[in-house]
Amino acid sequence: MSKFSKFNLSDTLNNSLKSINFITPTPIQEKSIPIILDGNDILGSAQTGTGKTAAYAIPIIDLLLKSKKSSVLILIPTRELAKQVLDVVHSLLGFKSSISSISLIGGESMSKQLSQLKRKPRIFVGTPGRINDHLRRGSVNFKDVKYLILDETDRMLDMGFEVQIKDILKHIKGEKQILMFSATIPKNIIKLSSKYLNDPIRVSIGDSNIVAENITQEIIELKSDEKLLEVVNQINKRNGSILVFVKTKYGTEKLAKSLSKNKIKSFPLHGGLRQSKRNTVMKKFREMKFRVLIATDVAARGLDVPHIEHVINYDLPQLAEDFIHRIGRTARAGSKGVALTFVTKGDFVKWKEIQNILNPSNKNKSKNSSNKNSFKNKKFNKTKSFDKKKRSSGKKVFNKNKKYEKDQRLSYSSEKKEDKQSNNDSYKSKFRKKSKFKSNKNTKEKKNFEKVSSGSNHRKDYKLSKKRKFVKKNNNSPNKPRKRRVNK
């Protein structure tokens, strides 16, 4: 195996590599370091846990040590990954280095970052959102930036940082070397690289969709209400540090409380926490002060904790691609690990998508087999011939060869009409109301309606006449109507 000494790195960098036990480079490091030192742009992709951060950090620090003014900007999608990259940079720079660095991430106080920017750092590590905030304020200047690194580019584009990345690139003028690293290389990354990268060299190590060989996968099919009891049993069975992935922020808090009731110490990690709280949780987990960390997909990308032995997918990820990144948190740097996944009835569709990503050959086979089966099921009768008239009109076609007499045809049509009438009559008779009484015009009785006004001294009686007019009755002669006065 080759060693770092063959790259002709500076003495200070070689000493720091020895102090952190970096003896032999990984495949991505062995391919990327000489290309970056030669000043070429890179579009690189590799599996998780293969040492991508050191692949660009080692040569860039070597170039900074050899120059006096040039600086580097490293764009990262999440705060945890930014802090992790900065830790790797500090370990490579060594103790009391002349090159200063700064972390520009959200959740930290702006005043603290402004005071650090006055020291004129040469290494900027940050998230696109906070860096854009500083550019709008005019508190940061990238005139000396000669190297730009986009780490986990696919994740940044998924999070909607494409517009902000383009705004940042406008402020970096002049000649610059751009290094773009990603777990996967979709079409939008190829489009972005073709616009900003200058004849990039493609570096790819292995297939990004293949899970590492040293990860053993376990699957448990269960009901959603059985998850809690099962996760408690699995945690008690297993030894070592465990990372549990949950879909939502609320889910992490809820599961942490449920585990504490079962006497299991755990802490939640999600985007809703303050940055100081997130830092303390990660620090305690790295120091192994507790062994169960419950996290959302914030911890799925780039989180490098070597002592994680087990990953439990309590909930499946919202994006099927994130499944590979989740289970990639274990078995780091050649160690062994176990990935356990809970699958419920509602997860079968998502689980199929994950399986298709892990095994794309099975997806093609299933498609081909389904097409073959569907073709076999279709049976066409070659001898059967269709009449054009039958196909065009849905009416009954009589055979021309058969002779019908005129009377026969007439009788057939008349019978058909009679049948229709009888059917209609029988249908109407079902819904016809039966009359209880026979109504005759002669037997109809005349109805008289009388209305009495109550609550008054003067009583008024009315009767309804044939012409439907109300006529006032005389109290003395109730049967005789009052005579009207006629003007002569």
C-alpha cells in the first residue's frame, strides 16, 4: 500500500498526519490528492465513510501553507457536518498554526462571528444561509478566495440552497479552483458542474448506491404500535453505541421520553434545538457519556462517530436515497456494524423504493418479467374474423343469405312493440298509488270554513262562498247573506 509521503507534502502536514494516525490513504484520497495539487477541478463521488473530507482537506492545507494570501471557502449543508469538517481541518493544521479558520453557521451569535472575522481567517467553513447573511451585511470579503469546495452537493441542492450557492459564486471573482464532492451525481449536479467547473476530472470510487460489505442488515416486520417495545428489547440486547433514526422532531422527543421511562438514557438531536444544545449533545455522545442517540435525518449526512456499532431505522426516511446515508453512520473506516430496520404495513411502498435503489438490477428484472407475463396472458385467435359493420355500429346485423318473409318481419316488430308496452305498464303499476276512496264530481261535499276572531268584544263571523270571497254575516239572520247596496 502507498503512503502519504509520496505526495511530497509539507513537513508540518506530514507531522500532523502521523499524530492522528493517518498512515495509508483511502482510494478516494489516493486519486484526489495529486489532482488537487496539480490545480485541476474535481467532480468526485464515493461511498459514505471513505474519507472524502480528508481527500480535499489534506491537499488544500498543503497549498495554503505554501502561499501567504490565498484562502479557501468550504460550503457544507448542515451545522453538524460543518463543525466536523472544521475539527478535521484543526487536526491537520496542528498546534499553534499560522493559518486561522472560522465557522460561519446558523444558530450561533452573529457578534461572535464578527469578532472572529476581524482576525482575517484564511479557511471559511459554513452553511450557505449564514454566509449569504454576512455577504449582505458586507462583513466578509472573498477577494482572496482561490479555492472553493462544495461538500455533499446533492444534499445542499435537495435542501434548496442552489440559489444561495449561485449568489456566493458571484462574489468569488478571478481564477479559482473548484472541488465538488457528492455521494451521488444526479443531473442537476452535472448541470451545475458544467456551468462553474473548468474541465473537471471525474473521480468515482465504487457505486454510491451500494452498501458497505462490513454492514450486516436486519429487518423486522411489525405493527406500528409494537415499535416501542421492540426498540427497547433491541437496545437491551445490543452492546455499544446506538444511533436511532426517527422521521420527525417531535418523534425524537417522544421516543427519548419513552426510553427514559424504561430506564434507558438517551438524548434527541434535531434541527429545532439550539446550536449550543446540539453541540453539547454531540460532544457527550462522542465522549460516550450515553450510548443511545435519537436523531432525525440531520445526522444522516457526514456524521463521523467511529464508535457507532448499531443503526436502528425506527422510521423509514422520507427520501429513499437517505437510507444508504443513514446506515453509513456505522462501520466507519473499515470497522463492522449492524443496521436494523423496522417495516410496517404502511411502509411497504417506501421499502420497495429503497430496495430498488439498493438493487437496481432486481428492478429491471421485475419489469421484464412483468412484461413477459402480460404478453403471455394475451391470447389472440388468428382464425377469428371481425365484421367491419359489427365493429363500427353496435346494431344487430342480419345475415344476407338468410331469407325473411315480409309478414314474418312485420309480426316480429309488432310483437317487440307489444312487449315493450306491457313491460312499461307493469313497471308503472308498481309505483302507482292506490286510491282508498272513489272520487265523483256529483258526490263532492261543499266545505264551509268559519273563522272567529278571538279576544274582541265585537264578534265577526266569516264564511267562504263558492266564489272564494269572504262575506260578513249578519248576527240576526245567520243563514241569509247581507244585501249589497246598489247605486241606481
